[in-house]
Amino acid sequence: MAITRHEPSKIYSKVVEANGFVFTAGITAADSKQDAKGQTEQVLKEIDRLLKLCGTDKTKLVSATIWVPDIRLRDPMNEAWNAWTKGENLPGRACIEAKLADPRLLVEIAVVAAK
Amino acid sequence: MAITRHEPSKIYSKVVEANGFVFTAGITAADSKQDAKGQTEQVLKEIDRLLKLCGTDKTKLVSATIWVPDIRLRDPMNEAWNAWTKGENLPGRACIEAKLADPRLLVEIAVVAAK
Amino acid sequence: MAITRHEPSKIYSKVVEANGFVFTAGITAADSKQDAKGQTEQVLKEIDRLLKLCGTDKTKLVSATIWVPDIRLRDPMNEAWNAWTKGENLPGRACIEAKLADPRLLVEIAVVAAK
């Protein structure tokens, strides 16, 4: 059994591979001056990059957890989400309201993918 | 490695199978006029149905995440939970407070099962 | 496919093994009179114990979800977290704010490990 960890910070790894699955950290936008849709686009682009590091991609998603600091941001978040998924190969998903580490952050997404 | 997705909406799949595991979306009650206990019963019945689609069942649960919009709803939710599990084959579980997509929703549950 | 459940209460199992993975429940401090750092230390000690029951340990963590009832508690929680991980073998992680089952609880942590 091998575990592969990518891009560890001091606190967490951005993505970890084990036993045929890939687990990302909760990913937030690098540029928190953007609105919820723009931040979601950033997050999903980063998730694309992290999945690629692990030899997998968004067509293999199995689960996504999405936190927004105001549940009304679900709509602009979904705009970016739907453009990204194109309605194909959709994972199970939960989207709930939660205050995030920085008040400027408008979305955080963690995914599990198969590989 | 095969991934099987069941009942995709525009946004997510209700349940996804991969590598010996089954991941449901965060499931909420179809009839949000019921109280927290009644909504939990609906959610758990729906989870039974989704697990069956994947060839598994509640005796194979490994993990459950439960969100309630008021932590005091944990008690009526647990009444329905305990009647459902019968105290057997219990998964790991976390129950936390979070505002959900619609204010009438009083519980959301996502589970991971083995198959 | 075998599922092994450890230390079930009436409601959930503290940790469950299946298909090469280990899933803990959301773990909280037994002594809720301690501050956030002290409670985190307790939780992580308990996670060590649970992982050991399953024949694995913190070097095999793949994912952690951390809930704090006030996001400002992330700092003292991280002090205990960083002392525990020593910056090595870091899992993916998400830390969000959520009200917990008892107002005295200042942190809840659920982890997934490989074994």
C-alpha cells in the first residue's frame, strides 16, 4: 500500500493518493478579491491541476463537499460548477453553509476522485 | 477501475460507486413540511434505496456526515437514526450544525458504504 | 470484503475499517473544560488510539475534517495539530466553523487513514 502526498504546506497536503482514491484538501481561491463565481472558477481550476498531479481528472470524481459562508452564494457557485462539470460524470455532492478561515473567502471545495 | 453513477441531476449524482465503496450525495427530504424526525425518516429511506441501487445496504455503512440547521434537532434526528440502525453495524459519524440550501430542510445526510 | 467496527456506542462506531481504509467518527474531547488547544490535544491522542486499534497510525492519514465553533479557534487548534503531525505525512484537510453538539466542545475532528 503506497500513499503519495503532493504539495504539503506546514499544515496539510493539497492532495493525497491512496488505494485507488485521491483526496484533496479543502481548496479556496488564491485571489479572494473575486466574487463567488470567480472564486469557484479558481478553485475548480486548482482542483483540475491537483487531480492531474495524481494521474486522474474531473471525470473520475466520486464525491464533493462544498462550503459557502452564505448559503445564497450557492447560486453563483453553481454557475461555475455547472460550466466546469458540463453536467457529465457528476459526483455525489453536499453544499452547506459554514464560516471559512478568512471572511473574504466565498467558497471552499474538497473532492474525492477515483484513479 | 469502473465508476458507476446513479440518478444524476444537472448538478450531482445521487450515488456513485467506485473501488468497492459507495458515496451518496447529501440527501435531504422530498417533503420538507415534515418535522426533523419525519424528514430524517424520509432521508434514511432514500439512502436505503440508493444503497440498494449499488448492491449494498445499511449494514455496510462506514461513515455518515449529518448536518442540521439547529444543533438541537440532533435529538429528534437521532430518534429516527436509532430506529433505522437498530444499534447494529454502526458507521463512524459526525453531526454538526450548518445552514442548508432551503430553510425548510431540517436535516441532510451523506454516507459512505462499502460494497 | 470485510468491515471491522470498533467501540460502537448506541449511535455510531468510533472507527470503522473497510477495503484498506479506516474512517473515524467525529471525535471530541472527553474533558470539555480544557481550552481549544487542550481539547485538540485530547482529540488527537484519541485518534492515535483509534488508528492503532485498526493497525494503522497518523503517518497514513489521507484526509481530515476539522470543525470549530468559532473560526478564530483555528489558531490554537493548529498549534496542537502542528505539534502532533510534526509537519510530516500530512493529510488533505478542511477546517470550517460549525456549532457542535455541546457548546463546551471547541473542536471536532474526523479522519480517514489508509492501512
